[in-house]
Amino acid sequence: MNDFVLGHLPFWIVNYLLALLGWACIGRFLMSAFLPPEHPNYIFRGFRWLTAIPVAAARRLVPSYVTPMWLPLVACCWLFALRWVIGLSMIGAGLAPRLAPPAGG
């Protein structure tokens, strides 16, 4: 079990960091439906702080007609796509843990 986690630490860190940012973007999007953009709620401020970089990147990647309200959702889609691509790349490179032991061993 220890090798399953510590032996593949880069995979787990990247995977969980991208998942955290993606779900935080969903949280920011859902809370923005109920709160104004600069509301002092500490949870909403945390979501805004945590997702500032992905939302800024989404603002640069998508056309300008996408309104700021939808940018966290767009950022979420980009983050989950990036998580999927990086995860598959790490699995292909052998940097991810295996659930079954290698064959012939």
C-alpha cells in the first residue's frame, strides 16, 4: 500500500490538484448564481482566490462573447480535460500505479 501512494507521488499530486481546481470552479460557478461577484462571504472568497488563475486562463482561451458568469464552468471543463490528458500520459509513461501486478512476475 505504501508503494501504491508514495511510489507514484507525482501522479497523485497532479491528479488531485487538477481535481481540486476543477471542483472549486464548479463551486464558484454555483455560488455565483446566488451571490454578487464581490460578496464578502468567506467561502465564496476562497473559491474566487483558488480559481483565479484557471478562470483568467479560460478568459484568454475562449472567445470574448462568453460572459464572465460562465468562465468558471469553462475553466472547469478545461481542467478536467487537462486532468484526463495528463493522467493518460502518465499511465502510458508508467508513472501511474497499477491495480494488478505486472504479468509474468
